[in-house]
Amino acid sequence: MTKYSVLYHYTDERGLEGIQATGYIDPRSDHAGRLGVEDSLIWLTDSDDPRDTGLLSDPTRTTVRIPVPAAGAIQYWPIWGVFSFSKGTLEKHGNPDSWYVCPTRLLLPGPVTFTDSGTPAPVAGEPVERWGPLPTEEDVNRLAAFVRDAVPAAYARYDEAGDEAGCVSVGRLNGKFFELLEVMQRLLDVEVALQRRRAGWRSLRAEVRDLPGFPDEWQTGLS
């Protein structure tokens, strides 16, 4: 049986009115800032339980559930959030393993479900293969070896060009890469949903794809 990706955006009736007026879900949240990223975000989850969203302080914001497609800009929060300086605060509620973020507007694709109606959420996604390849432990080890070689080369290149932002970005990656690998290792567990494993691997590769010598075969699923 084909497995389909599942992603939802939760909002309230007022938020739904604005979304229906434009036909898009626009990035509006500024709560997950991280170095080098100033864009607002759309918060998404693969859970049809609004209690997993982390919006427990204002449950009215989870009365509407909107299914969304697995667009290329979407990143898996457990990887992306490693660099967020508000990670600790944000993860106090809900189920962070079910979260995703997107910096670009998303087309309103289909039916909207009111979550207080008891109606199951629709599965309106695409095959999970859209997220890219399914990682193996060997893949993750290869990426770790690549980063160890590529980080010094990237830093030297940016430093020579006087690109301070590039130096900061590489330094940030270098400082957090072991934490990223720990997250990815947990995602390799066979009990983890395929969507999360693929999304985590795609998001991890997206964090390092600008380093010199990024292998062409790892581009799959990143665009």
C-alpha cells in the first residue's frame, strides 16, 4: 500500500477567513528565530491531534485543521530547530517530533476540518518518497565524514572572500553538527515514521548543501 505524507496547519476561524480570502497560508510566526534566518514561518505538524501542536496556552488557535502538500521548502523541526535560539521555550508543550516549519506561502489545497467536530483529518498528501531518499546509517556516517572535511574548506573560502555571514554560518554548523547527528541517529530507528525519517534526512542535507563538494547524489529531494 502506498504511504502518503500527512501535514496540517492549525489555526482559528479568524485565521481561516484570511487564508480563504487569499487562497494561501502565509508565514506569520516569528517565534522560532535562529541565527542567519529572519523570515517568518508557517508551523505545520503531521499529527491530527491539536494537543501535539504546542498551542496549549491558546486552544482556540487549533479549532481549524488544514491539510497541506509536502512543498519543497518545508523542513523538519527536530533538525531545523537545533539552530533556533527559542527551541527550549517552544518545546515545553506539545510533541516537537511532529513539527515542521515552512518559510514560504502555501497554497490552500483542499478541505478544512474543524477539529472540535470529532471528524478525522483527511489524508491529502503525496507519496512520502517526495521527501527524498530514506537514509541508512551508512549515509549518515558518510555525511559526517563529508562535513569534517568540508567545513574547514568552506570557512577558508568565505574568510578569503571577506564573507562574514558565510563564516558565521559555517561556524554555527560546525558547532551544532554533533547535535544534528544525534537527532538523525534517533530518526534511523525503524519505529520512526518514514515521513519523519525522510524529512529529517532531507533537512539535515539542506543544512550542509552549500559546503564545497556537496555530492550531486545527495541533491535528491532538496528542491
